[in-house]
Amino acid sequence: MSSFGLAIALLLLLLLCLTSPVLSCTSQEKGSLLRFLAGLSRRGGLPASWRSSTDCCSWEGIACDGDGGAVVEVSLASRGLEGRISPALANLTGLLRLNLSHNSITGRLPPELLSSGSIVVLDVSFNSLGGGLGELPSSTPDRPLQVLNISSNMFTGMFPSTAWEKTRSLVAINASYNSFTGEMPSSFCISSPSFASLDVCNNKFSGSIPTRLGKCFGLQVLRAGQNNLSGTIPDEVFNASLLEHLSLPNIGLEGKFDGENVIKLQNLAVIDLGGNQFSGKIPDSIGQLKRLQELHLDCNNLSGELPASLGTCTDLKIVNLKGNNLNGQLRQVNFSTMLNLQVLDLMLNSFTEEIPESIYSCSNLTALRLSSNNFSGQLSPRIGNLKSLSFLSLANNSFANITNTLHVLKNSRKLTTLLMANNFIGERIPDDLTVDGFENVQILTLDGCSLSGNLPLWLSKLTSLRILDLSNNQLTGSIPAWIKNLNFLYYLDLSNNNLSGELPTALMEMPVLQSENFQDNLDNRAFELTVYIGSFAYRTLYNFPTVLKLGRNKFRGAIPPEIGRLKFLQVLNLSSNSFSGEIPQPICNIKTLQVLDLSRNHLTGEIPQSLNELNFLAEFNVSNNDLEGPVPTGGQFDAFAKSSFGGNPKLCGSSLAITCGFSADAPLASILSAKPLIDKTVFVIAFSAFFSVGVLYDQMVLSRFFG
């Protein structure tokens, strides 16, 4: 390298050193951080990281500015930290952002952090902090705080009101999912003209929605659902014309859904007023909200027909109107203009006639729920255009032609949830191998349809099936051996049919119920919509119990001992059949069993004593059989109602108030079973006194029982 080149290189190196100052925190800042660390009982590996350097600017989760080296950020989210927050963090005079969210920190939030003269963003959400926040002294100087997130903690008491008078730069507060009481806070925008977001949902606030929120002219997000509020939405709230997200579900609001006020909020993207008591019709003016993406008016008292203007809200992605009194036909709404629609939920209304063809133009639709209405007719082949459809519920309507329905749905290859209960009344279930295309279906319900026929072979091709409900039909024949090939099936309800024959051992070979790792095969994502089966609601596959329900059929023969292989079964119902023989001992191997119903059969023998080792058993019924001997004692057996054992005249025990072997009403079989023990006891006592009297006494006992 030439001398000129070397000089240039040295000059560049000198300039680099001048423009890149070495960051180094002060000893005071280092000490404050170490005091914070000392207050933690579980430190998430921080000590090792922080000891690796004397300069805290290089410590994990710590950031310093580029000028003086002051600590400006402490970011330790999701580190598994436990313990308490030290107020020493407030001594970091240059600290701008503090994020300790998603840990397990307890205790109170130090007031020094709320009154910090430097912190702009404070996030301690998703911890276990508690107590109140408290008001700040009037002498507190103005604070630069812009964002406060204390959601998902255990804070209690009144939410401070005057504390925010000194926060003129406040933009957002999230205090959701706590236990704050008193009136809903509303004073932020008085001192903070830039205030834009208030989230206080899932607390215990009472009273009405404050009218002062109408002065929050910069407010864009208002979420206050799941509180104890009441009354109406004040007219003043609609003065906050910049609102984009209005969420007030499940707080007891009433009145009419006021179209004149709603259209003042032209920026609305989300309306959630579900779970209230709004009445009247959905106003035509709803069509003027051109930016609307989500409309949640579910579980109210709305009535009338859907306004045709709804079709002009072309940005809509979610429409949830379930649980109202809406009626009429859907065809007056042109759904073909709503190409962004992803979820349409109209469950529990009174809509009539056929599904309008325009719905099949919503090519982005992933969830369609039309259950519990008065729809009729047949599904159109155009439903195959819904290539993204994953969730379809048609249950509790009057649809016809199950064969056509299965054939037109086979083109919906992404279907995972198919609910069609209480339709196709009295039809015959097709046993047609050309029924295919359901390889991704995980949940299938066709219960309550009075369907006839055998269990169809095409079901064996549903290799992803987890939940199958064919209960309350008129199915006949036996359970086929291919049932064991449904490798992921763990919820099977065939109750209240006319199925017959013996239980096949193939049923006991259901792989998923024999594997303790069966949940590893479950999709842990939430369903697009809640799945309702019977009186239960499920959000994920994890929520479903493991179930085998075969009650109210015509099964006969012995209960196979192989039933004990299903060791992860939670509900077993074999009631109201013609099973005979004894209760198989291996049933006691099903340690997860919570419900066992063997009532109304022809079972004999004793109740296995080892059943009281089933620690999770909460419901037990063996009534109306021919069982005998003592009822097991101990554990939950002492809590089962007497009716659980009724209709078995040969049973005895304390739960039945019948003493085994000594009751005057005890049957001969019970007395005979007790005789050997009594004889031995009497003989030992008598022999220790004198032999001859013992013999005589023994004969007296024998004559007592056999005379």
C-alpha cells in the first residue's frame, strides 16, 4: 500500500472512532439494574448473561442511546421471570421503554414507575401483579408517558382518575382483564388531546358509559366489554368521529341500534355490540359505513329482515348476527359484492327458504353457520365455489336430500368441520363409495336426523376424523371392523339407534385411545367458530373429551374385557342395551374415566371393588341390572346417589342402607355369601373356650341358616 493509501486508511479509521462513541452505562445505572435482578426469585438466565460484561449496555435485554450511553430500554418480555419489580428501575433517568410483559411477576407496580420523568412506554401485561394503582400527588410534574399496558394482571380497586392530568402526551391505555371496580375511567382526553386508545374490557366497572368520552376527539379505539355497565350508549360518544373500533359487548346495554348516530362514525372498521339487549331493526344506514370490516350484533333482540344496504359494505370480513330474532329471506342482500367476507354467522334466527345463490360468490368465505333457522331445500352445486370453506354448520334446519348434499360438498376440500344435525329427516344414509372428498374433515355430526341404513363404508375414508356423532337416528346392523382404521377418532357417539350384535374387538383397537400421546395429533388452533354439540361448547379439539357412547341400542353379549385397552377414555356409556355377564375387571384400567354408565342391561355378578381406584370418576350408574353383593366403599363411591345402584335387589352396602348379610330383607344369596366368614369367626371364639360348646354352637348357627 502506498503512503497516500495508508494515510487515507488511517484517516478513515480516525473518523470511524470519532463517529462511533463507545457505549458504557454509569455505575449508578448498573447498580439499579442489579437491584432489580436481586428482587427476582427466578431470573430467566439473566445473571449469567449480565455477568459476562461489566458494561450493562451490552447486557441482554438492555439498550442504551448512542450519545451518552444512558440506558433507554429494558426489554425482558417472556423470560420466565418471577419475583417483584424493584422501584430501583425508576432511577434509570434516561429510561424510555420498559417491557416486562408475559412473565410471572407478582406484587405491586411501583408508583415510582408511573410517576417516572422519562418512561414513554410501560408494558407489564400478562403477569400476576395486584393491588391498586393509587392516585399521584398533585405536586407530580408532567410525565412523558404515552403508552401504558397493564392488561391481564390482578389489579383491583378504583382506577385512578386525577393521575392522568399530568400525562399530556398519553396516547393509549390498556387495563383489560383485571378486577378494577367503580366507574369506568374517562378523563384521559381532557389533559391528553392525542389520546387515541382505551381498552378496559373484562373488569368489574359499574354504572354507565361516561358521556365525557365524547370529548375524546382523537379517540380511535374504545373497548369496554365484559363489565357490569348498563344503560344506553350516550349520544355524546358518537361525537368521537375518529372512532375505528367500537367494542362494547356483554355489558347489559339496551335501547335501539341507532342508525342516525352510528353513521356519524364514518371511520368505523369494527362494531361489536354483541351480548346486549338492543332491539329494533338493523338500520339501512349501516350501508354508509364503507370502511366496516367486522359487524358483531350477536345475542341481542334485533328483529326484522337484513337491510339490502348491507351488500354495499364491501370491505366486510366478519358478520356475526347469531342469536337474534331476524327473519325473512336472505336473497335481498347481494352477497356477491362482499368478496372479502370470511365469516358469516346467522345461527339462531328465523331466516327462511333456500340459501341465496349470491353467497356462493364469497370465494374467501372460511366459516358459514346457518344452523337453527328455517332454511329448506337442497344445497346448490355452486357451494363448491367456496374453495376456502373450512367450517360449515347447517344443523337444525329443514334441508333435504343427504345424498346430494354429500356429493356437492365433496369439492370443498378444505372442510374440517361439518355439522348437519337435525336435517334430512327420515332419509336413508347413502352407502355409496363415490362419496369422497372429505379427507380433511375432523368433525362430522349427523345426529337427530332419523336416518336409516347401516354405518356407511365411505366413513372409513375420513382418515382425519376425530369427532363423529351419529346419535338419535335409526341406523341398523353391527359396528363394522373398519372402525379401527380411523386412527384419530376419539369421540364416537352412536347412541339411540337400532344397532345390534356383539361389541367387536375392533372397537377396542381405536389407536388414539390407547396412546398417551394422542393429543400430539390434535390441531391446537381454535375453530373458526365455536362448535356446539348437545349442551356443550368447544373452541378447540383439545376441549373435547374422549367419548364412547353406545347407549340405547340393541347390543348383546358380554362386555369385552378388551375394553380396558381404551385407557385414555373419559366417557363410557353402554346403557339401555342387552349386555350380559359380569362387569369386566379390566375396565378398572381406564384411569382417566370420568363417566361410566352401564345401567339398564342384564349384567350379573359383583361390582368390582377396584372401581373405587378410578379417582376421576364423577358419574356412575349401574342401575336396573341383576348385580349382587356389596357396593364398593371409599373414595367417590361414598358420594354416588342411591339411584346409581337402584333396580339391583341383590346389592347391599351402606350407600343403600342395606347391611350385607344381616338385613331382614337381604336375599338368600347375600346371606349365603356371608356364611363362611361368620362360621370361621364363631368357630375360633368357641374353640378357645371349650370344644364341645363350640361344636354345639356351630350346629346352632348352621341350623339357623338352613332350617
